[in-house]
Amino acid sequence: MHLLGITQHPTGEWILNALRSAPMDGMPLATRKYWIHDNDGKYPRKRMQQLLSDRGMESTPTIPYTPDMNAYAERFIRSIREECFDSIIFMTEAMLLEATTTYFQHYNSERPHQGIGNVPVSPWVPGTGEIICDTQMHGLLKSFRRAA
């Protein structure tokens, strides 16, 4: 998952600008082929398709009323809501951005993923050292590793 920005008032222009300014080179986003999105009116279809095709990606809208078509995004939204957003009251946009970026880093590299045998994406160092629990966001997010 990648965070392109946060705004209180998303519009088609804001989405296009976020896509234009996303640092695609040197990021895993640069290797993606498809941009999967729902059929929200905020997506200016033709302009977005042109922008994505210029970057070598294909715009793929989901079919209305089919949440299973975008199951990975739906599951991610449920995870971030239950593990992060339901436990915090955000007073400023900066607080939301900090919590979201921390959660994205945890989600993409530290937490165990069921799709790869319940191991974290970052390598687990085998050995007999003590197991250490790392916490973030005042204990909301936990990850485990072996001591060096």
C-alpha cells in the first residue's frame, strides 16, 4: 500500500496532482502495472488514464457493488480502521498523517502477512537470541524480532 496524500476535500484535480507528484522512480510503485480504483466521480477517467498510461500503468476501475473485486484494498481499509483509526482521536491533519505513515510502514514491512506463511515481509533473523517486542504509536502496533 502507498499513501499519496491526505486532504479534507478530495477532488479530481487533487487526485491527478497527487499522481503527478508521486515519486514513481525508486519506489515499489514504479513497478506496478495496474491502478485499481472504484467508480467514484472524483476520478477524471480520461485524464487519469492518460497520466497512468504515460507512466506505464493501466487504470482499472472496479465494477459497482462488487467489493470482492478489490478485496485487498477493502481488507487494508478494515485493518487500518480497526488497528489504528478506531483507537485515536485526531486533532490535526498532521496527527493523522503521522499515524497513517507509521501504520503504512508497519503494514508493509513489520507485521506478519498471512499470504506468506505468517512471517513479516522484512527478514526474520534465525537464531536463539532473545525475542524483542517493538511497539509503535504507544503500544497500538507491535512487531517482534530476535536480538542481534
